[in-house]
Amino acid sequence: MDENREKKLCKYCAEEIFIEAKVCRYCGKIQENISSKISEGLDEIKEKNKMNSTYWLIIWIPSIALMLFSIFMMFFSAINSYSVSFIIFIPAIIGAIYWTYMYNKYIE
């Protein structure tokens, strides 16, 4: 082996080991390196942001329903030659505000 590789001290027994070591050859303790810390952090982030059925029921379904209702009303008024007014877009605006509020409350 190349003895010119970088070394570090084992945090358990203070013996000098190679920086790539996963287990200390002196005390046998598992060494944490930066890649294992990063992968653990990414796993925590994935678990935290996991979408479950509560997310769909509380956030997506009501907001999508309000937005689709607004689109339906827009097409209905166009077919019946009513003038498209701001009132038709109110459910879509409420849906967008509701989604933003619930997303920030439950996800972040």
C-alpha cells in the first residue's frame, strides 16, 4: 500500500488511520466519513418530504377541485355567452392561496 496517502486520527482510540478507512484497524470502531454523513442527511430530507395520503387529502384534492371548478365556470360562461368576469377566477385564487398555505404548514 502507498504510505503517502492522507491519514486522520481515529476519534475513538486516537490512532492514526487512513482517511478512507471505514473501520479502525486498532479498535475496530466504525468510522464516519463525509460521504456517509451526506447520504444520511439526504435520506432524512427524503423522508421528511415524503408525500403521503394525508398530503393528498388535505392539500391537493381541495385546491385542485377549486381550480377545476373555476376552469369549468369559465368554459360554462363562454358557452352561454356570459361575460367572463373576475368572479369566475375567485375559486382558482382561493385554491392557490389554500395550496400555498397548506404546503408551507405541512411540508416545510
